[in-house]
Amino acid sequence: MSGDGDLFLGVDVGTQSTKAVLVDVDSGSVVARAARSYDLIGGLPAGHAEQHPGTWTEAVIAAVREVSLGLGPRIRGVGVSGQQHGAVLLGAGDEVLRPAKLWCDTSAAEEAAALSAELGRAIPAGFTAPKLRWSAEREPAVWARVQRVLLPHDYINLFLTGEFFTEVGDASGTGYLDPASGSYDAEAVERSAPGLADLLPPLRSCAAPAGELSDAAAAALGLEAGTPVSAGGGDNMMSAIGAGATRPGVSVCSLGTSATVFAFAAEPAVDPGGDIASFRASSAGDEGVAGHLPLLCVMNCTEPLEDLRALTGKGHDELTELARTASMGEELLVPFFMGERVPNLPDATATLSGLRPGSLSPGILYRAALEGVALNLASGVERMRRMGIEPEEVRLVGGAARNPLWQEILATTFGVPVRVLVETETAAVGAALQVAAAVRDEPVDRIAQGFVAYGGAAVEPSADGETVERLARLAGRLAGAVAAQRTP
């Protein structure tokens, strides 16, 4: 690999793997990549999803050492993206007291309902606040030892810098930060768990370096001590940067284990029903203050597709072609295998209806899964429209975004063209771009737009009236199924 220019390292600590990328801002390219995979802790009760934070640091060390081999002296900054909403509890000497409860953990559904009633606003079970109340009430001996509460990306920043801090974007997904003011909500903090106010990290700006690589972290990673580290952010916030959603008018849909749709906004965008999260961005607007990132998140996206791949023994490409040629009727998969966050149904289950002879063929089942996820996303996009967020097109990112049939289904259910970005690992790239902007003291929007490259022409909504009418019927049945699961 040739060149001697500055490089910036982005790390994305996800649910299934940690990815590391080296970005050359001047050439607008990713020059190296590496990843390490891992699993959730097995054998837990239904609704529980946990990982040990040590798993993340091991993966970060391995991925960074691989991606930076021979390039360490050129790295001028490190940025971290992390899965949102997790709860990392540290005791004396920053000892990890228990495995981290993750975004997809719905075991705190009762606590979430109680907090929602007390605060008068929706707090999803996947947010951090209910997890902390769960820990305080159900594991009081552990909670009594807690000295620090962190989000997953905060924990990695602590490992990198030895400093205890967070930033407004990721913190806006906890349930105890006021996204409008960008500061902790004192009442929500008090109600979430006893003594929480003394356990939370201070907030640092996303527009400037937040710390430096410590001697210990530099030695572990094979990098230079003192390298700047940015504030980082949640994976959705970093993906927004990597996809160029750093200015109003850009909407992005990320397809992975979960799925999200988000858009940058200069002003707060609040959903009275709470389905659309009023997050802050981890990128600054024109005035140097973190913008806003109204976001729809569904917990069930690619898992039904993976289950069908395992069930049939066929690959995704073959299943996609079978789905494209399948003779579809009224089959509807309500894909709430893990409960669901939007709609807020943490105890929901998946259902399959509208079956006729032949409906259980691999192609029909696979298409029903693609459509069920798309229709649930589309209902959230329609809610965003009612909030005044009107997409002209939607950029698709994530590993599943390259499925051509899903692109067509999403365009039709969203009602606008969709375009696939060349770069699918937008969270890791976004982390690198954030630190590049902070180190260079440049607007992150200017740097981010230089990385936006499309993987082909826009995919338009279907013009076939029968297809549109059929999906509309299925959308109505999905709404009915949601209403039925909400009824005790």
C-alpha cells in the first residue's frame, strides 16, 4: 500500500462483530478493513441479551492491530462507534460488575412501562434507563457496588483514553437525557435508579477531540500514545455521518440485525407517541452544536431471513430469486420474533397468516419476510412524515442493503426512490470521519459529503397497480395485527 498521508481510524463495536477501518480523508477512500466476530452470551432466559465488555475490548485490539499493521505512524486520530442503549456497570477500579445488558434486551419491559407512566413519555424497554432500574431493583447487591455507568462506546473510550465521558448523541438514547437541551434530565435520572446522578459521565463535545490514547491502550493496539480520540457516538449517529446525513433533507435506512431510518434535523423533532426517537446527532450543525437525529428503530430485520436460510439450506441469493418469481397471495409475516421496539411491543411474537396450499414454499416465505420487515419500517416512515420529515429519497446502508428485491420492496412501501451507498460500513467510517473533522477543525458535513458514493441508479417505487394494492392490503393487516397484540 502506497502513500504517506494522514489516516484516521474508525471502530464500530456492534452486537455481532467489531469492525475497524482506516480512512484517507484526502483521497476519499477506505484503505484498510478488519473485523472480529462474537456472539451473545448463551443460555439466558427469553428477553435477555447480554455480552461481556471484555469481549469488545479483545475484538477492538485484534481488529485494530490487523487494520493498522505497518500504518500506525500515519494514524492521526481514533473515533469509536458503539451499539446503543447498553448498560455497562463498573465498580471500584473500573471492574466490570456484570455482563452488559444490550439494546435488544427486553427483560426490563415492566420497568420501562413504569418509567413511562411516571415521566409521562414513552421509554422503550430497550433504552438504558429501564435496564438500570431493573439492575437496582432485581440485583441490589450488584447495584450497591456500582461507581460508574457507561454506554458501550463510552466503555471503549475509557479503555482507549483512561477518561470517563460520553457525548450527547449516544446519551440521547438512554431515556434520561433531554434531547432538546442536550443535558441530563434531572427527574428522569432520579427516577431511573438510586444515586444515578453521581454515576453518570460528563458530556463532551462531538466537534473537538475528547481525549488521547493512553500509554497502556497505545501499547495494546500498536499505535502511538497521545493520538487524539474523538467523543464518538452510537452506531446510528456514526452511520449518519458515514452516509452523509449531516445536513437536513437526507434520510438513511440501515438494514442489519435491527433496522433504522433516520434523518438529520437542525431543530428538535418530537413524536408525541414516542415511536420516533428524538435523538441528538453526533455531528455539529452550522453553529457548531450537535444537531438532531429523529430515528425509527425496529428490532427485527435480518433475523427472519437468517432463520429461513438455516431452515431451507439455501443461500440468500437463491432465496431472493425464488422470492422474485414466487406467486404471492395474501401471506403476511408479522416479524416480531424478538418482541418489538416500534411498535412498542416488547413481549410481542411473530405470526404468519394468509396461508393457502403452496404458501410454505421457500420463495413465498422469504418474500413474506422481506415484505413484513419493509411494511413495519414503512409504517414508521409514515409517522415521520406526519412530523414534517419528508424524504425525497432514502439511502440504504448495511449488509442487507444490497438485496435487489428488498430494494424494490422498500422503494414501493416507502413511496420514494431508494439508493444504495457503495460504503456499507457507514458506522465505522462515520467514526473515522468524526475524528478527522475534530482533529482538522473542519465541518464534519464537508468531509462526510466527500464520502457519499452510490452503488448504482436509484430504484423507483413499483408502478404496477396490483403490487401497490396488495402491499397496501398487507399494511392494513399488519396494523390490525399490531392492534391485536396491544390488546390484553
